Amino acid sequence: MIKYRESIISAHHNYLVNGMLTQAFVVGNPNSRMEFFLVAEIVPPGEITPRISARLVDEKAQLVLELDLNKICNNPGRCSHQLNAEGFRILNPSGEALLEVSTKIFANGYLTLLKARLFDGHGKLRVEPFDGSIRVHGKADLSLKAPIHKLISKSS
């Protein structure tokens, strides 16, 4: 039996997830005030910067960080935000990268790669590094058709 994977590709900006391109994705539950999530929003034409929002927890389900459109908005884990030429990194206090975001420029558009090892509120591995970007485990929507940030903001 052939298993099909679906994604929607943008002519302007894409993310690499599970070895395939997609214009936007969500892992976890961004509509909850407490649960883990990672969202990579659609980047509109004319813009370059990826739009990443997240609620990151550790293996013990303790809140580490909340990120809203690339900016730290809640930081009980005392993480730091480090900008670089291609994007940014979120580092824990020991200097280990929790999340790395880098955007590559091509003649026809942009590709954002994420690197992370993320857990959900039950300590289950949900995202891990894979093939230059990430592999997602468990339920996720890897083919978002419209921005969801307004929905996230209303529920937070």
C-alpha cells in the first residue's frame, strides 16, 4: 500500500519538515493556554522573515519558553534569543540550542530550516532534527492553508 503525504507549497517561502516542503505547519495545540505547540506561519509575498510561534516544555512537561512571532514573550526557563545573519537561535541557560531557525535565499524564493528537539506535555518526543531540518512525530498539520496566528493570540 502506498502512503501519501500532503503539503502545500508556496511559490515564495517554504519550510522543510519531514523531508518535504510546506508553506506552513503546526505541531501540538496552539489553542490551549498550557500545552506544547510549534507553529510556522505562512510568510506573505514581499516578506522574508519566517513567523515562528511556540510553547516549549522540557521532558518533565515544565514550561520553558513561549515564543510569539519570533519574540520571547514568556521565559521561565531563562533562555536567550540570539540573532544571526540567517535567522535566530533560542538557547537554554547552559548555552544549548533549543530551537534554531535559518532562512536560505534562492533565486525563486526562500526556504526556512528549523532544528530542534522538542517534547510535549507528557514528555513524549514530538520534534527532532532530521535531514537538515526537523522530523515531526505524532499528530500535526503539515499543510496549513491559511494563517492561524490570530487564533493563537485570542486563546493565549
